[in-house]
Amino acid sequence: MNVINPKKLINSKWTKLNPLNSERHFIVTKVEFDENSTITRCLIEAVINKRVQEIEWSELKDINTWKHGWK
């Protein structure tokens, strides 16, 4: 499991281990918190084509899908 500090998630870099459409490297571009400091929204951007998608931030903890940093 990838350990993630929600407060340091913005601008973090991630590698998708099973890329689709050659989208392998991503940057977290937006993180929104509620009044309890819980993440309510997380947007990632593919580096290759700038496509933005919303994901559940906890998906980044899955070591079978995501690796922290660009590998």
C-alpha cells in the first residue's frame, strides 16, 4: 500500500502500472477538502496529453495500479 499524506497530495507525481491510451504518468492537479479536512475531490492530469480526470484519491494507495513518482 502506498502511504499518502492528503495535505501533500497536490502536485504529486504518479505512474500508472497498467496504462490506457499511453497515459502512464500523472500529476495531481487539484485536491478539495471539506470542513473536516477530508478529501472530497481529487483531479489528476495525464502528462502526455493533458487529459484531466477525477479519481477517488484512495485509489492511489493500490500498489498494483499506482506507483508514487515517475518510473
